[in-house]
Amino acid sequence: MRSIVCCTLSLLFLTEVHAQTQRRPVFTCGGNITGDSGVIGSQGYPGVYPPNTKCVWTITVPEGKVVVLSFRSIDLENDNLCRYDYVDVYNGHANRQRLGRFCGTFRPGALVSTGNKMLVQMMSDANTAGSGFLAVYSAAHPHERGDQYCGGRLDKPSGSFKTPNWPEKDYPAGVTCSWHIVAPRNQIIEVKFEKFDVERDNYCRYDYVAFFNGGEINDAKRIGKYCGDSPPDPIFSAGNQLLIQFLSDLSLTADGFIGHYKFRPKKFPTTTVPPTTTTPMPTTRAATLKYSAALCQQKCKRSGTLESNYCSSNFVITGTVITAVARGGSMYATISIINVYKEGNLAIQQAGKTMSTKIVILCKKCPFIRRGLNYIIMGQADEEGRGKIAPHHFVMAFKAKNQKSLNVLKSKRC
């Protein structure tokens, strides 16, 4: 009787082992994967992955969807720069836009492609190894957003985008989001931030938001790279496509952001100022500045006061002249901003705590500015954010005693 029971138990045990073996997928080195959802894992997972390997998985979901990839487990050789064993995740199969590189045991937030394709690549060297990784992918609608992922293709006339977890808590570490905004061919894209708080660094090396003209990450087409807690000024694309990339590293995080975009008619003139004849220079509220020889022949004399010029000016800043280059009859200057009292449409670039802007002195000798000196600058800005200073605008040397008056004006309602 005992032998029958033992045989029966042994048979049940073997049956269960066989069933578990059948249920557990066997992970190989890479592959081409299609479908609405699935699982991928490192070779031999959950066993130790082999050394000196390069495995590539190409994931394709149905047209019109995006790929959402979530890591369930990750255990690779740890290194601060992920130089030895790592997993790379790319947007698409061919354009090599990397969404993130991961190693160690840190499990990143979900990654989202801008289209229906994603590529995952795992590299290992000859040394330390772990159990590898396990990740699940699924197809999602481009506008769908969960608490732990972001990104996708946006093609409605207006909409919003935000960091994962917004506004309940900080965005997660180790996440990359890419929003690809596509407008009709005869339109451009305007982006404004309602709230903005991204880990601060003087060079925005760790967490940042970057904007690119076109549909891919290309430094030659980068509009700007931003971090810190001051939202960038409104951003305009040059054409009908804009790529926004948000990246957080594996350390500090912050509140994150929510931004809004809308399509605008492509009717903005360039900001180039010819050195001859009269040329209209667009500013806000359909006003125009006339640059001509007659304009620069006016007597160069500052009129009015800080108070009388504040409300009539589109922007009011204090700053240091970093560069001043004469071109034709104008002066092109870069200003390192000390303080902003009125932004208007002025395009302000920010790298950590350092803010700067570019302005054009339409008549290079009026008002006259010198490199290295501090000024109060009140002027107009065109639709592309370039500041324009004509002889009748208010520019004066900035001194500490002016600070109190400017602070009072900043709270003034015009």
C-alpha cells in the first residue's frame, strides 16, 4: 500500500513539474516580436545570463498604437554609468533614438514609443552577471496615459502633456518620455508650460526637457534644453513637427510639469533685419517697428522714466551684456539675465539658475550698450521671442538703487 501511495505522489510531483515547465516561457537571445502584448526576458531568465553577448529584440504592435514597455525585474552588473552590462531601449527600429539605458537592480518607470515599434538591446561583458531582466510590453492608444508612463504621438489641434505621477507626486527616476507633435503642413506648434519643476543643474545634465524641430532627436535641430523651477518662455517650432523629450536620471526627482500645445498658422516672418530700406518688424499685438535710415537718424535721448515706460513695454529685464556684435546697422546682443520683471513674449533660455536672452538693438548706436555692463532693458518682442530695441525704448544702466523701484513695478497692474 505504501509503495502505491509513493508511486502516486511521485507521479503527481512529476506532473506538476512538467506543467510548471510548460507554463514558464523559455527566453532566448533576442527575436522579432509582434502582437498586442507579450513578455520578453534576458537569455535563460531567471537563471544567470551568459557573458559576452549582444541580444536584440524588435517589438512591433498594430499600426496606430504605441509600445508601452514595463520592467518587472532587472538584475544586471551594477555601474554608475552602465558601462559593462546594460539594457538599452530605443524608439523605433532604425532611427536609434534611445529612450533609456539601465543596469543594476533599479527598475525604471515604463517607457513609451512615439510609434508602433520599439527595440530592446542587452549587452554583457565577460565578468559579473545576474539574473537579467523580465519586461512586459503592450499596445496603447497614443493619447492614453497611465500613472507611470508618458509620451506618444499628438496630432490634435491642441492638447496637454505631463510627467508621470503629475500632480499627485514627483516624477519617477530613470524614465524617458518622448512626445512627437505633428501639425498640418501649413501650421507650426506653440508650447507653453503651466507648471514646471525639474531637477536643477547649471547645464541640465541630469533631468531635463529638450525640444527638437522635426520628429527625431538631432542636436543640430535642438531648440532648447531646460531644467530648474522656472518654466521656459513659449516655444515655437520652425515647421509642422516638434519632438519633446523628458529624461530623468537615477537620482533626485522633482514635482515635474504640465505643458500645453496648440497649432498656429505658419505666418510669422523671420527676425532677420536687413541693413537697408524699411522693413516691418513684428511685435506683440500687431504692432510693428520700422527699421530704416530715418529711424536711426533720430536724436538719441532716453525719454520718460521707469514708471512711465513699464506698462508700454512688452518685456522688462535687468541683465549683463555678454556679447554685442554689429551687423549692418544693428547690434545683436546676448544678455545674461539678472532678473525678469515682465516676460511678455521674450524668449528666455535657462540652464539651471542661469538665464539668458537675445535682443537686437535696431540702431547700433542708439541706445548704446557695452559688453560686460549691467542694464535695465524695456522693449518689445516679436512672435518668435526676439527682443527688439528701438531708439524710443527705455534702456539705462542698472544700479542696486534701482532694485526697489523695479520690485514695486513688478507688482503693478497695467
